[in-house]
Amino acid sequence: MKLIILFLFCISSISADMPAILSPALQKGDLIALVFPASYLDKKLEGGEEVVNRKAAWLESQGFRTIQYPSQVHIYGYLAGTDRERADALMAAWKNPEVKAIWCFRGGYGTPRMLDLLDYNWIKDHPKIFIGMSDITALHQAIQMKTGLVTFLAPVLNFFDEPESSFDSAYAFTELNKVLVENKRGEIFVPEGLKVISAGKAAGQLIGGNITLITILCGTPWQLNTEGKVLVLEDVNAPVYSVDRMLWQLKASGLLDKPAAVILGGWTDCTSTYANGFTLDEVFAQYFKDAPYPVISNFPTGHDTYQTTLPLNIAVEVDTAFLKVELLEGSVLVNQ
């Protein structure tokens, strides 16, 4: 009997949330590592190394120093290197004591393939600011689960310094500085009005990101625990029926049963491919209209014009009466 009780205690301890670990705040002059955990830029279609160098120069013009890991990317199919090469490059950046932040240059595909290859003990013992979104959601999920480190769901560097893009670089960089440099608390600035799908007020730790990555990690050791959490979801280039299918899987997996709240971000180019198909808003209503927790949409996160910086594993509050999302605590350590 004692052995059974001990076993159950161990299981509950393993599944329990780890205390949040904060990294030192970012300061001008700090060294930022640029990493490529997923895809690289196609040289003919996306500019390749020339674009990487240009974006690094732009970041340096903002007052930071940069270093690239690896210094030379060896493209492997649609990936920025083999799984081991990409994992080793990320860990090399993490093990450089001069590096204060690690910024994923782009998403694409590939981060789930390297989750088993990282040294999470080192990451936990040497907290650094980690930034990215889209495919990088898998890394956020794994790092949070294994270490408790607060990581940052924010635009990849490749979005910046694109004058012809609809992406609002000024808004995104201002929000990034508020969180990473100024240690912002309080209401998150939303340029366009939020929409309420299910009314209410609730608080919890912020988790989530790209719905495709969250869905494919269901049924694996990396599956999210959403109970009591504020779950953020977004995607790009997914037909409405595909969003429907992923929401169904999250619901069937229990991930939509007991979150504290759900925040729906950008859904760029997520359109119906059927003449008489559901709209995205209709699908959201089918899953969330009668939810026993607050659900909002049109939040500035994802592959959209407006992209804020969200500290994952930090407590936030969603209040539909005042149409606001508020950071309840700081997400970096100041004066360290």
C-alpha cells in the first residue's frame, strides 16, 4: 500500500507545474543570438543569407549586438540543418555566457524533431530570454514543461525590417521593449478592438501559441496541460475546415475542458475553401459560444499586422467586461 501511495505521489509530482523561472531583463548593448531551430530562408525565393545579414544589421541599429548560431547554416532538406545540428546550435547559443537573449530568426517546420535532443537541465540552470512564434511553439511548450522558464511568444526576427509588409514593426518592437526591457505589467495595448465570444473574467498562467503545433503534440509527452491556464491560439494559411479539425482534436483531447480562458489571435489567410462552408467566426462560435470560461478573439498575436510580446508561464487576466488582457506580474528580472 505504501508503495502505491509513493508511486501516485511521484506521478503527481512529475505532472505538477514547475515554478516560473525569470531571465535577466534585456539591456541595450546586450548580445542576442540568432538561431534557426526550424527552416532556413530559401536563397532564390526568400533571399537566404543576405536577408539574415540585413535583419541582423537592423537589430544592431536598435542598439543590440548579434551573433549567429551556427555561423554557417548547412541546409538539410527543408530544415536549417539536421536535427542534431539545430539542437547543438541552440545549445551552443545557450551555453555562451555573453548571450543574454536567443531570438529565433524564423519558423517554418522542424522544431518538434529536436525536442528530445536539448539539455533542459542546462536551460533551467542558465535562464535566458527566448523569443519566437509559429513553429517555435513546440520549443516554448517543451522548455516550459521541462524547466518552468518564462519564454516569449513574439515575432520572429524575419518579420522586421520589411517596408513593403503589412506587419507593423513599430508596434511589435515597442511591445517587445515594454516586456523584455521595461518589465511591463498591466494592460496589453490592443490596436484593434477585441471581440467577445464567451463573457467572463478569469486569470491563469499564459500558455499556447500556434494551434497546428499544439495539436500535433497532443498524445505525445509534450502535450499541453491547459487546466486553469489562459490558452492562446493562432494560425496562418489554414483552411477553415482545418482549423475546425484542430479545434475538434483539442476538444477531444480534453484541452478545451477546463482552461481559465481562451485567447484567439490572428488567423491570416485562414479562409473557407467551400462555397457554402462555415466562416471562421462560425467555427469559433460552435466551439466556444457556450464555454464556461471567457473567450476573446482579434487579439494581436500570430502571423498578423499587429504582434505583441506574450510572456508564457506568467499570470494574465482576461476581462471581457472591460475588453482587456492584463499582465499580472513582471516577466524578467531587473537590476541583475
